[in-house]
Amino acid sequence: MGSAVSRPKSAPAMATRQVVLLVGSAARLVEAVEASGGQAQVADSGEAPELLRRLGPSVACVVCENPGLLPELRKGEYKQIFTIAMDEALADDPLRRLGAFAQGARMVSAGPSFVEKAVAQALEVARQVGPFACPGCGLCLSEDALHLHMHFHHAVENLPKAPCPICGEQEGSVAVHVHNRHGPSDAREPPSAPYATFAWCVCRHPDGRFLLVNEPAGISGGRPGFWLPAGRVDHGESLQEACVREALEEAGVAVRVTGVLRMMVDSQQTLRVVFLAEPEDPAAQPKSIPDWESVGAMWVTVEELQKLKAEHYRHPDPAELFPPVAAGKLQPHPVDTAAFVELEALIRRLTKGERKAAKELDRVWQNVVSTYPASVFQR
Ligand SMILES: [Zn+2]
Ligand SMILES: [Zn+2]
């Protein structure tokens, strides 16, 4: 007989969550789950709650079409389970999409390609057991896994105020702190450029739909409210480069700029430029795996947009910008004028922190103002 201290070599050091529960038509993902090293369990909607109670602590992920199962998964220990609603009709309808997030889906996706990747990621995170407890769900992970997990798993909700589980520091949002102070250095946010200016992207599909982003809950009132791809111009970037980058990061869509719609200067003299863009590949599916940048994105028609209310947005700019663009009332202006080309070159120098560049701003801006119609400069 073996002594009490001996243990079979194959026994894992600590239990990890490696079961993926596939509910209803998600059963078609069995092979993909197994290819990612997970253990697939299949159930119909009726069986799922009981199976979940039995398997709870070993479940990494639940994939289901019907989000009715999800509210139960928000409680207690179930909070550590990554929940995916996979349904085309759900993912492509903005209100139903928000409804699925409100019911407890951590990800909403039209089809299996993104879901397979997300399941693999949930399994990989769960394998990296470590000493750092997530302040949102208590899952104990390595530093790198926690860094990935916090935005992947919790992009749809506000995290409680808590000290950093890695270094103990408490400053502002624990999610932002962990993202920028810990984990792989190339996955952190670069420091802000020394000059603040912003690019917004109104991306119109050739079929007339527009690109809408679900913003991370932490910057959107605690739920993934809608907005358009937009953000601050990075170090050494031009406005158009920032517009393209933000569309790729927040919506997963490669775009090209086709014109400028608005140039807005606020009371702090901060410039925000709204570009019109189109997708490089009209068949490209917007992203649906949550991360630091967004919870996902979708194409929306103007008719669907008109069903949304102010509370469904981070800010209702899409409701103000998309309909007049669709109706031809808000027209794009060229970005290849001498004045705009000069502005872009100057923005690149300003965001690099070139002090001399600031002295040229007035002249370059006056040139832009005299080149474009006054309506471009309205808010
Ligand atoms: Zn967590
Ligand atoms: Zn820390």
C-alpha cells in the first residue's frame, strides 16, 4: 500500500475549471472544445441548470443560444464562469444584444468562429492558476492570466473598489490599474501623447449599415453602452491613423477613411475630428471577444438605431451622426486638401511632443478654417 504522502504523478496540483457546457445548438462546438483541451458537456435548456449545479466548480465556460439560463450564472461561484450567448438574431439586433448582456452574457456573438477562440481563451486563463484573486469573481490566477481575465471576463460590469490583488495598491479603478501596471509590458496601454486630440470614426458599410461599438462598462455607466469607434491620437500618429487604429481595436474592422464630416473644438481648445470611413473588406465580421478596448461591435441599420434610447448609449453621438450621413444631409469633405494635409503633419509633430510645433498651430488651423465650409466646425 502506498503511504498517505505519495500521490499519483498524474494528479493535478490544483483543480482547474476545464469543462465547457454547450447548451442547445451550441452542441456543434464539441470538437472545438476538445481541440482546445477542454472537456465538453452537452445539455438542452431544460437539463442545463441541474448539470450546472453538479459540475459548477469545474465549469470554465457556458455557451448557449437562449440567454434565459444566464441570470442564474451571475450568482456566487457561478460568476467565475465565462458565459457566451451565441445567436445571430441576438448579436445583430442592438436591443436584444444589450438585453443578453443585462441578463448575464459576458460575450454575445453571431457564430462559432469567435466563440471557439473565446472558449479556448477561457480554458487557457483557467489553467493558469496562481496566487492573485480577481476582485470581481475570486478566481485565483497568475499575474498574466489575471491581466487578460479582468477585461475579457469583466468588460460588461463595474468591478468593486478594491486594492490591487498583485501589489496591494489602491488607485482609482482596479481594472485600469492591473491593465497598466501588471502583466505583459506590450499588452499595457502606452502613455498618453503629450498633445490631446481625438479621432472619431463613422464607418458606413456599402449596404448602408454603420459600425456600432459596445463600450467597456467601466467607462460607460456600468453596462456596455453603445458608441462609435473613437479615441485619443497616440504618440506620433496623425488623426486619420488614429481613426483607423481605433476602428480596428474597438470594432475589429479594418477601415479606410473616405472624408471628414466634422471638426469640433471644445471650450478647452481640444480638437475632435469625425471621419467617414468604409470597411476594407465588406465581409469582415466585427469583433465579439471582449477585451480592454471594447465588449464587441456590430453593424446597425438607421432603422434599428432609431429604436435606441439615450440610456442605451455611452453617449448618443451615433444617433446624431449616422442618420444625417445616411440621408446625405451630412456630407464628407476631402482629406487631401493642402490645409488638412498640413494639419495632419502638424498633429504628428504635436503628439510627438515637439515644442516648436505648437507655435504653428494658429496659422495651420486658420488655413483649415478658411478651406472648409463653416458647417464642418459645428458641434
Ligand atoms: Zn474575475
Ligand atoms: Zn498593482
